[in-house]
Amino acid sequence: MRYVMFSVFLLVPLLMASKAVLAEPVISFADKTVDFGDVNQGDLLEHTFVFSNDGTDVLVIEKVTAS
């Protein structure tokens, strides 16, 4: 009986740790690129990228840059 309890006490933390490792955010975009076509210098262009978090953890966006 002592071995069964010992096994349970080892197994539960391992299962909880593996669940925490598998939890991660996954970002998915509706479209990843935009073609504005021919534009004149100085034109103001704007586009909204739609995304979602398909993962199981919180998605935190810390920095956004344009290219």
C-alpha cells in the first residue's frame, strides 16, 4: 500500500507539470500580407490585421513593428 501511495504522490505532480508545459498561446492571422498595389509617396495606408489566440494560454503582444 505504501508503494501505491508513493507512486500516486509522484505521478500527480508530473501530470500537472506536463499540462503546464503544453499550455501555450498560438497566434493565428486571418491574412498575413496585404497588397496595396501602386501608391503615391506620402499616401496614408491603413489595414487592420485580424488575429486570434488558438492556444490554451494567455497571448501577450509586447511589441509591434511595421516593415
